[in-house]
Amino acid sequence: MISLEYICQKTVNTKDDWIIIGSAAAFLSGVDLTPQDVDFCAPAETIRTIIGAGIGENHIKSGQKIFSNPYETIEPKGGLPIDFMGDLSIQINGNWRKMSFVSRKVVSFAFGDIYIPEIWEQIEILKAFGRSKDLAKLPMLQALL
């Protein structure tokens, strides 16, 4: 079963080149909200290592015109769905830009470490996404600065 614990075990031998963004990252930073899923970003090769198979072809995620990446959603029993997003790119002003993450905060659990961006970078990511549901989280994250 895929879970955050399983991910921590499978990524022990990778470069730890992955990060969790979105609502789950905001929640782990202290924002009072209930995440609907876990947005897991990594190079496509890291995701292949974790899920043990190829991931979907490059395409526009969920019909949205701002994301393009190979991805796979896995819905574990008893846990949040995990959106594995390989080589995530976003469209800004009509141009595709590969997402790169500058900061990295470690959140430790008994089963291993989870990586999220620092609050300031989470704010920048949500601004870049620009969707109303992302922008609605800005005041909650800004209150933590």
C-alpha cells in the first residue's frame, strides 16, 4: 500500500529530491485546514522508483491549462489520495516553466522525514498557480510568517 510511510522507506536510497506542496504542506506548516490530497512533486524517475511502474504520459493535468506533467494518482485505503507529479511544469504568461523548489523544511515523523517548502515559498507557489482555491490559502500562510 502506498502511504507517506511507504514513500519514506522507498526514497531512502534516492537523492531525497522530492517535496510535498499544496494543502498538505500548508497543513504540516500549521495552517488549520483539511487537505483533500497530497501533492507529491519529484523527478519522474524518483516517482517510478516509488510506485514501481511508469507514470502517465505528459498531458494537461485534470484539464487545467496551467499544469503539465506525467502524473499518477494513487488512493490508499484509509489515507488521502496521493498525486505523484513528475517533472511538474506550470504555464505562466503562455510559457511553460519547470517548477523548481528553493527551500526545504523537514517535518519528522516516527516513520521518516517529509519535505515541504518553507512558508514563504509555499506562498510563492500558490501565487504562481493563481487559481482561486490556491489564492484563498494565502492569508492563512501569511499569518504564519
